[in-house]
Amino acid sequence: MGAKHFFVCGNTAKGFCNLFNDNIKNLRKIFILKGGPGTGKSTLMKKIGTEMEKLQYDVEYIHCSSDPDSLDGVLINKLGVGIVDGTAPHVIEPTAPGAIEEYVNLGIAWDTDKLAVRTKEILEIQNNIKPCYEKAYEEFAKGLKVHDEWEKIYIENMDFSKANKFTEEIIKKLLSAIHLNKTASIKHRFFGGSTPYGAMDFVENITENIAKRYFIKGRPGTGKSTMLKKILKESESRGIDTEVYHCGFDPDSLDMLLFPELSLCIFDSTAPHEYFPQRDEDEVIDMYKELVKDQTDITYEIELTDIVARYKACTNEGTKHLATAKTYHDELEKFYIDATDFKKIDKIYEELYDKIMKYHKEV
């Protein structure tokens, strides 16, 4: 595939959600980068990823949901190697420190005297960041409650008996009679999420080399996530490797299942990640059309208009708080960039690259 981009951490309606460990649990070597903002962790990981792509490796780029232009990690699965940001809030649980996990301290490149004279400003900015996230999560939580009202309308107008049969048909359509004699590899992640720039996703990148794509259309409460959970349970029982992409707003809901071995995916293709078929092989699954009482949208038009407006108000307000947090973080970075000796960072990069190349030579 070349390069795949996604998130493993999310700013959600249920707080900060971290799926990092699920994506690195099978690696044989994990380099955990330590060091504060502005030390070049993301730049270092991008450079490593680019060099690995030049060597024809598939590279997975894990983006930061609080700053999607920055990276939280780079995985080269064929080598069994990952480089990840191990600073807060990314808590990486070591499995075998020293054997599997190796810490790389970029903080040694700091001029601590320069930082010391800015202590008061640094602490003040850090104290301003945390409340921004707390307020963002509060607004997203309010939005989720409004979303429950939205779902309730469609749930009350849905044929659940038909929904169960419909799901069985979709499972048969997707998985046919496939049974693989092995334990399925299941990886949980996010294809999109709430960022300081609003909702964004990597759907097009993730699915670009997938031969068969199913686009689920519907409304909140029409059973999209429930159907995906049932498909996941079936695929896992059949030994089919699955990438499970959670909803970046409500992590308890699913937005996509991708089956690499089958070159097939099925995903929720409604706002804020609304896409439409572009290839002959693409297929739409319309939950609203199949399962919801006719004219429901029209019957509840006034209520739905109010709900949508309140929901957007909450998500927009939450996004503003994320944007404010990023502004503070950018100010903080300036102090550390000014105090960092990037020649030392370059040396750390070279040493890290050489270590990774040892794994390359073994392939």
C-alpha cells in the first residue's frame, strides 16, 4: 500500500481515548521517544517513514488528533518495528523494557538554562492547556446526549426484525463461506476524529487500494454500528484479520471494518465522513431505505432541524476549545524549539536509523 494514515488517540465525547497499545502489541521493537514539545519528535518520525517507503516498505503513520499535521507514531510492520511518541498523554505500557521497548531521550538536546529563565511562562501556558481539553470534552459529551435524541427518533421508527435479517444477509454477502484456520488479528484504531480544525478523516487514503468498498448510508440510530459489531464478531470467529475503526466522536461505536486479506471494507459513509461511490465495484448499503418507516424524515422535520442545530453548536464549541489548546501548545513549542540543539537531534536520528537498518538487513 505504501503509506497508510490514521489516528489511534481521540478527543471524544467520552474524554481522551487511547488505542495505542492495541496497534503496537505485536511489534518486536518499539522505540519510545521522550522529550517535550518542539524537540522534533514528529519530524524525526516523518523522516524515518519516508526512508522506509524508499526501501519499499508499507508504512503506517499515526497522526496526532490534537495536531493532525504532527505524528504520534510510525509503524513498519514488516520489520516489526515502531517509533512512537511516549510523552503525555500517550501512555505506552511497556511489555519488556529494554528487550522490546527502548527509550530515546530527545530532551538531552535542550539548553536547560534557556528553559529555566522561562519557567514561569512555561508553567502558566501548561496550566492553561488542560482546562481547554476538559471544556472540549464537556461540550462533546453534551453533543452526544443531543445525538441520543437524534437516534431515538429513528430507533422508534425502525423495523428491528427486518434489521436482524438484513444484517445476516450483509454478513453472507461480505464474508461468504470464508473460514481461515488461524486466530484473527484484530487492530482497533480511528480513521478520523475531532481536531482543532474540526472533524477530519483519512478514509480515502485507508481505502484507496481496497478492491471492494461498501458505503453504509443511513441516519443516527439506524443500526450502522450495531451491524458492524455483528460483522466483526463473525469475522473474528472465522479467523479473518480485521482493522476496526472506531467513531472518533463516540469510541463505543464503530465506523469501519477493513479486511486486508479480502481487500474489502465496509464503513459508515455519513456526515461528518460522507463519501460516495466512485468505482464500478463500490456498493451502497442504505439502512434508512431498508429499515426505517417511510417519511420519517418529513414527519419529524421540525424536531430534527432543532436537534441538528444543537448538536452542531456543541461540536463547534468543543472544536473551539481544541483550537485554543493548540494555540497554547504552539506557544509552548516556541520556547523548546529555541532551547533545542538540533545538531544533537540529527545525531539521535542517525543512531536510530542505523538501529532500524539492522532489522532491514535481516529481512
